[in-house]
Amino acid sequence: MSSQSDIGAEVLNLLPATIELSLVALFIAMFIGVPLGFIAAIKHNKTADNLILSISMIGYSIPVFWLGLLAILIFSINLGWLPSAGQISLLFEINHVTGIQFIDILLSDSPYKWQAFTDATSHIILPASVISVAPATIFIRLARTSMIEVLETSYIRAANAKGLSFQQIIFRHAIRNALIKIIRHVGLQFANLVTIAMVTEVIFSWPGIGRRLIESIYQRDYTAIQSGLLVLSCFIFMIHILTDFIYAALNPLARGNKYGS
């Protein structure tokens, strides 16, 4: 069994790697899911809409552990495009400052800084992409629903009556207001994403808190399990609070409903 001080230091040492992986996966999920959801809403009840919804349903149904092993088999073993494990190659020695690999590389004085940055990028692409599949499918549905609701509002009909083109309505009014509705769900999806990352870290040997938690479960190290879960819970709670503040700052109606008389 580990002592409390050792566990605390280990958790703080491993948490930044999990945060880094989760944030990259979240950006990938939003970058892919939100535009596809908007396209599905604009092409509502058409072939593109049905195709995107079918793809999202299939993506959400794929088990993450199977997808991770399949990605390693195809892109690492067969094609040799991306590394299959680790956070960075052992050839590079980067001092641990913040724990987030990309920031530590940029802060380092190594003459091979940019080679290390490229290597770290190639290591994170595969696990982050695997993690982002399920959240991306959820963002597709959220963005589709949000855009459909916005397109049915009175101000969109008024803009259409003024003679604005469909492209002007979408890019000037609809996208901005639809994104505000999506932001409030980011915290919930981030919590789901961290859960998926725990399994993915084991498959890709990512040095994060998720892999340490699963190892602790196998070793029945209950103190480490409780500490890790407590830290993850607090972090997810902070993300929810931050998301609520951002949503309230961007949406005056939310501030009015909460603080108005």
C-alpha cells in the first residue's frame, strides 16, 4: 500500500497528462462533430442528414477498447504512420515543469525542441482520435438539434424576410446562436470524455491518472483509487463551473433567467 504523501505527489504528477489528452480529444470532437451537426441541420431530412446521423450512431456504438486496438493495428503496425504507445519518444529528455508535455517542450532549452514537439504530436494523435469518436457523435446530435431550433426562431424568419441570403443567415446569425446552446453541454461531455480516456490510457500506455487508477484496481490499492477518483471528480466539477460561467457570459438570457426578478 502507498503512503498518503506518495499518492498525492503521484496523482499531481499524472493528472496533467490526462488533462492534456482529454483537452486535445475534446477539441477534435468539437472540430469534427459541430460542423457535421450544422450540415445535418441545414440538410434536414435529406440524404446528407440521414448519412451523418447513421455515421454518428455507428461511431457511438463502437467500443472504445476495440477501436483503440484496431487503430493500433492499422495505423501503427500495418501502415507505420503513428506510434502506438507512450507520450513522447525516449530519445528526447524534457524536464517536467507543468506536466503538460507540449508546454514543457516549449519551455525547454533543448536544441531539438521542435523535433520533440513534432514527436509528441504524433504520439497524441492516435489516442486522442480514439477518445474523441464517442463525444464527436454526441456533438453532432447536439449541434444538429441546436441549429434546427435556431433556424425556427422568429429572428431568423425576420432576417429571411429582409432579403438576406441563406448563407448570410447561417454565417451571420444562426451559427453564433447555435454555438451558445452547445457550450452549456461541453462540461458534461468532458466528464464523459475523461471516463473514456481512462480505458484508452491503458491501451496506448499513456502516463496519465486513468491508467494509474486501473492499475490500482487490479492491485486493490484502495487509497490510491480514492485519491485518484477524488482528484478527477474535483477537476470535472471545476470544468462544469467554468462552462457555466462561459455560457452565462455569452448568453445574456441565461443571466437574466438566473438573476432577474
